[in-house]
Amino acid sequence: MMLPRVKKGNGREVNLCGRVFNMSTRRASQPRRCPRCKIHQQYCFCAHIKPIEIQSTLSLVVHVRELKLTSNTAQFLQEMMPKNTHFDVRGRMDEVFQTAHILERSGRPLFLYPNETSVELNEEFKNSYPGPYHLIVPDGNWHQARKVHQREAGFTAIPTVRLPAGLVGEYQLRKAPRPEFLSTYEAVAHALGILEGEHVRDELMKLFRIFVKSVMHSRTDFHAKLELPE
């Protein structure tokens, strides 16, 4: 017979015969998470989120499953560029994803995804196709991202662009299929570094490294003091 359990506030569950069962660390720490950066308040890095100005428009097409993941990086792009970044969620049950409002946004539309017809972003590209730009970026796993350009009405006609070869991801919170597979945040940072200037990339990557370090520290060395750059 299954005995009922009584939840304790210290990350444990105790049933009526006194046996102790550990709750998941994530569930136990949920009330103590910062609502903005979604990390335990002890390692909150919101003070390091310093918005920047860009000329481009950024549309993030985010799969609904990514919204609850603390390892999702797209949320911080919106925090860093709030005036120019749009969050569009796809994959919700019983809801048809619409693209018309996305296509109406200002700027030369570019879809960031490395398929067989994509053009490399570089100085030659900028000279041939001057901005301002509207960068549309799918956020999710690689299977989800591929389907966005293939299946969503309106996106198939938008030219795809890719990052230069040789970039290596710094993301340690999820295992990438290959070292050159970047997170959404990193991909956008490097793309805007080309389209807007290296200063944009540098500011975005500065926060990204703080984010990764903070989350890794909270997972592996929770009780130790975390030192972050000013």
C-alpha cells in the first residue's frame, strides 16, 4: 500500500512511516530562482544585463518547449536588445503559427540557418546587400530549427544566411552535435557582429559568458563563492 507523503520545505519528502525521499534539486530551488534570469538568487547575474542599441530588427522564432528551460539562451537576447527584438512562439497545441506579422517588420529579411543554399555573412555580403537588416532566427533543437524554414509560410522565400566557418561554440549547458554548432545566442551575437560591428558581438558575448559561468557554478559548485567580472 502506498503511504501518503508530506512535503518539507528543505528539498525533502517524508512519508508517514518516516522515510525520507529527496525532491529534485530544480523543484526544491524553484521558489528561490530569480524570475528574470531564472537562476538561483544566490547566483543572479541581472546586474550584468546592460542593454545595447542596434539598427537591425531581430525576430526569434522560439519553439514552445524552450520557454521553460533555464538553459535557453534566446531570452537573454531580448533582455540585451529590448527595442529591436521580437519573440514569436511556435509549436503550441491547437494553434496555427502565423508569419505575416513577422514579415511586415522593417529591414532586409535574412533567415539565419546553414542550409544548402545559404550565403555566408561577411564584408562582401554587407557591401552587396546593405542594411538595415531583419534577422529571423529559429530557436530550438536542430530538428525543430530546420522545420521552421521548410514549413512555415512566407519563410521559404527569404534568403538563408550562415556564419563563417571556424567558429567554435562556448556553450557548456547543452551538448552540441559538433563543436561548430552554436547556441542561438552565440549565432546571433556573431551574425550581428558582422552586420552591426564587432562591438555588438563583444557586448553580447560578455553577458553570454557570465550566464554560462553562473549556471555551471550553480550546478557543480553550489556553495562556493562565484566571482564575476565587473
